[in-house]
Amino acid sequence: MEIVLDVYGGDNAPIEIVKGAVQAVNEKGGYVLTLVGKENEIKDILSQYTYPSDRIKIINASDVITNDDVPTDAIRKKTDSSLVVGINYLNENDDAKAFVSAGSTGAVLTGSVLLLRRIRGINRPALCPVLPSVQDKNVLLMDCGANVECKAANLLQFAQMSSAYSKCINDKDFKPKVGLLSNGTEEKKGSPLNKETSPLLKSCQTFDFVGNIEGRDILSGDVDVVVCDGYSGNIALKSCEGTALSMFSMIKQGILSGGLRAKIGYLLLKPVFKGIKTKMDYNKNGGAVLLGLEKIVIKSHGSSKGETIKNSILQAIDLAEKDIIEKIKNELASN
């Protein structure tokens, strides 16, 4: 099995991307990691590490797609970029099961949708990140930014795909609880899109549709999957991330300005704070999966460092071993 890695995607490329690659092959065996990018530079960075040399190979790509590029133009014109070369390699090789990139979200989405085959029947692939929850279980947010404008049929497919994903990562056969993101829990609340989508979700037999949920309930753990359009989902995701970072900053400021008693209290509670921070750290979960394609694509955070890249690679391996694509197909066929 091969996992393809875009070495020049992300704010900290290529040094941190290569670092994460080495960490991944040193931590887990059973696959080959294919690094795509400027070959000579990649070799220079790799020379600083010890790793099984037969587990990493390099495909040269001389160009780079940046956040300043217009995604559709970049995919069409920068054909020798690490992103385009990597996705094409993924598409053309049966042994290549997944593509990981921390590059421009728009370019990763555009390139994947244009160059890879969709699962039969899927109208729009969508991004699905894994979020922590109060109840120590994973919550999926689907879609978090790939599709700004959606129809009810799209949200139905989002629910079906993310339901299969939830069963896959939880490694058990159960009926995930699915909630529809809205401005109130009452059935009469929500946009026209929500009201049109609700009956479709109710009719599905492979998951338990619990109705509308509000933004404050996303991390409660009361549901396994939160379904929404990409516009609402991206705002919700960034709000969750920003709130967590802001809360830690406010706590730190309070401790520093609270005198001796506050500092003693912090020392006593330090293990608790550390545990909460670890739980809220997106680096631990890898990246967001672009569901709906015949190959696995993982969009890692743009500011990813080595640990996040490593976890995104291990996430890709896990999903490939659990055959997530086939599970999504079975979910679609069951409804």
C-alpha cells in the first residue's frame, strides 16, 4: 500500500512535512510513503533523519501551488506542482490508496474533484473533520467548507457518507446519531433547506436522525454526526477552534494576574488543564477527509507541523485498511 504526501503543501513545508513523514514510517510499518515535490530539497532534508529507506520514495515535482493562486487556474496551469502530480499519481496507481496535503484547501478540493473519480451516485464530495466532545467520543462535522451552497439531496448524501465514516473510525457496527445543524432544536426552526432535508434524513434506516441541533451542542457528544452545508460548517468549525484557543488564553491571563493563590491553584490543576488541552488539540486527529471519491484524500491543517502530518498519514492508513470507500458504497446502497 502506498500513501502519497504533498511535501510542498502548507505553511511549514517542506521541513515539517518531511519530518512528519519520517515520524510516520518509523512509527508504523506495512506501507510505502511516496513524497511528491522538489526531489533534491527533499533528499537534503531526509539526510538528517534515520528511517527505513525502502519505505520512502520520491517523485519529483518542480512547481508549487500557493494560497495566493486561484485554485482552478492553478490546477490547470501548474501541472508539475506537487499537488497535481501527487493527485495524478494517486489516480493512476492501484496501490496508491490515499493522498495527504496541508496545502491550499481550495486547490486540494478542486484538484481532487477534477482529477479523481467520484463514488457512483455522489453529486458532491464534502470535507469531514473529526472533533472532540465532552463525552470523550468523536464527533464528525459534515460539510466543513467544500460546498457553500447545497440542496437537500446533497445533505442527505453527506449524512450517509459521514455515518459510514463514523462506524469506520469507531470500529463498531452501530447506528450513529445524526443531527442537522440549525438555529433551534424545534422542528419548525431552520432554513428552507433544513426543512426540506429533515424528511429525507428521517427516512434513512442506517443511522438515527435526532432532528435539529444548535451550534452549542456540536461538542456535547449527544450526536455522532453533525450535518450542514459547507458555509455553516466552516463557520462552526472555526468558531469551535477559536473559542478553545481564546478560553485557554483567558485562563492564562487570569492566572498571571491573580496573584500567588491563583498560581498555586494552577499548579494543583496543571494535569487537568494539560488533559483538556490535549483533548482539544486538532493535531491529534490528523486532517479532514474529503468523502465521496474513489480514493482517500485528507486535507491537513495549513499550519500543520510534523506531528499533525504524521497523524494524517496514520489516519489515511487506518481508513485504507478499514476500506472506508467500500463502507460508504454499502451505506448508500442500504438507503
